[in-house]
Amino acid sequence: MKLPKIALVLIGLLMVLSCSDDNDPPINPDPQTEDIYFPPLNSDAWETKSISELGWNETELQSLLDFLEDKNSKSFIILHNGKIVVEHYMNGHTSTSPWYWASAGKTLTTAITGIAEDEGLLNTNDKVSDYLGTGWTSAPLEKENLITCKHLLSMSSGLDDSEGDGITPENLNYLADAGTRWAYHNVYVKLQDVVATASNQNWSMYFNTKLRDRIGMSGAWIQNGALNVYWSTTRSMARFGLLTYANGTWENEQIISENYLNDAVNSSQNLNVSYGYLWWLNGKSSYRLPQLQIQFPGELIPNAPNDMYAALGKNDQKIYVAPSKKLVVIRMGDAADDENFALSNFDDDLWEKINALTN
């Protein structure tokens, strides 16, 4: 019996498939279904991915690196779905050099607060005085008791931000009811005291055990005046960015609950819609900046993806997370131009360069 031509084609195809090696990698795996990669703990190993593999514009890489070096950068990393695509050190910095996170480290406090809440040690809706006792500010008692942990996470405590960097009671004066005024204020650091009290542990010890060591970070908190400032290598900053990008998971372990993290990277109040829980948010209709009571129209960083959120630290310490692009971007260094507290012109200029590479 003579088989139809279509049957012969199908038989031939089945024979080819049956002879293939089960261990052969798939041809052109779909990047949309690629699992997030996590570098191993206690190891310098970190898998990479090439620019050509991603189809990016490799001719734009050197322009990006020259720009970074000219702008006083010390280190720069781009992760794509967890794997390193670009890693560069400059101006005397190396992969093992520690550097300060400045206010980008606020998001570490966000993470630890969420972990403590997940463990049932605290509730962010509780008033701060439930943990620290009354008198932690100079505000009248009825006004102090309006301030919840969530107000500290969202920078809406209502305390006077013009009193300097101090966080002792004499520096924490009432200006407006909690929840009615947004102002960038160091009072957020009181959350570290809340966590220490609630966990009955030293802040650094709780941080190391519950976050740092579980994702393979290095680094330490160093006292600088009234504040604890985190110092680490650039790769450690990238590990934290990757944890956030992965919705609070590391490998198969949920480090921070996804619900809490989702709240953290969305508008936490309507006074500054570009601010979550100590994270800055792109793609919103307006934003406010530190030390100003002015609402600016438009997006925070127009050249960045709309869904990008960022940890922004003094003098341009940056963690950018852009889920739609599968990117985590890290920059450490001195101020690119003038000294700044969070956002600067450098953010938009840098994203213009990143877009030229990745688009």
C-alpha cells in the first residue's frame, strides 16, 4: 500500500525526534518562560548572559560605560532575569570594594519591617508608640498616637522635616496630623527600633539572620550620626534588587510576602503617588521631592519604563527594578553632578543610555 505524501513526512519527522538526545538543550528557548536565575549563596559564582543573546545594541555599550565613568560612577550592573549582562567597575573601585547605600538602604528597612510583620511580630497599622512607648516625639500625645508604622513607611508622619537629621524627641516636632502631609524625613529609621523591640533582638542581628544571610549578601550597618547606613559590595546590592524583582522569593523560599511587597512598590498614599514604602515609583501622574512641598506634574523618570520602581540614595546610589524589561540595574559612586538626596537629572540621562543599549 502506498502511503500518502503527508504520512511519509510525519513518519520522517517522528524518526528524527526519536533519535534526538534527551539531554539536548531546547532550540531558541522562549525568554518569556525562562526561570529567574538566583546566584548561589556563599559563592562568587554568578551566571552571565550576553548582549548578543538578548538582541541588544552592543555598539551602544561603550557609550554607556564612558558616560558612567565621566559621571563619577564606581560600579554598574545590569541583570536580566537574574543573570549578569553588564558588570563594570571604574574610578578605583573593584568587585570587592564596599560602598554606602545612603537612602537606597531605606528599602532594606522596608523589607525587614515586612518580614517582621509576616512573622507576626508587629502590625504596620499599629501606632508606633505601641512599640516604643509614648514620648518618642515632642508632639502632643494625641497627635503622636496618630502616627502608625505605615506612616513611617510612606513618609507621611506629619512631623516637622525642617528640624535637621536628628531623630531624638526634641527633633521630632508636630507639624500636621499623620497622613495629611508628605515629607522626606529621617524619622523612618524609628522602624528599626520598632523591629528591634518587637523581635527582642539587635537590629543588625535580626537583619543579618532574616535577610542578608538568606540571599547571600555581604555588608554591615555603620553608624553615621543619627542613622545606620548600610555598606556593601555592588553585587550584594544587586542580590537585594533581584529579591525584590522576584516578588520576595529566593530560589523556592519566600523571604518577604508577595502581598506586602506589592503594597511596598505601589502608591502608599495620595499625597505623593510616586512613593511606596520607601521605594520611589515611576509612571505616575505627579511626584514630590525631598525638602520641597511642591507637586511636580509628570513621571519621576520619563526615560525609564512606566513600571520601574527605584531605591534612590544620596549622591546617586541607585537600584532600579523594571519588571516589564526583566531588568535590575545598580549604580554606585559619587554624585554624578551636584550633591542630591534622591532623584537627580542623572536618572533620566542614564536611562536614555540604557534604552539605547537594550532597545
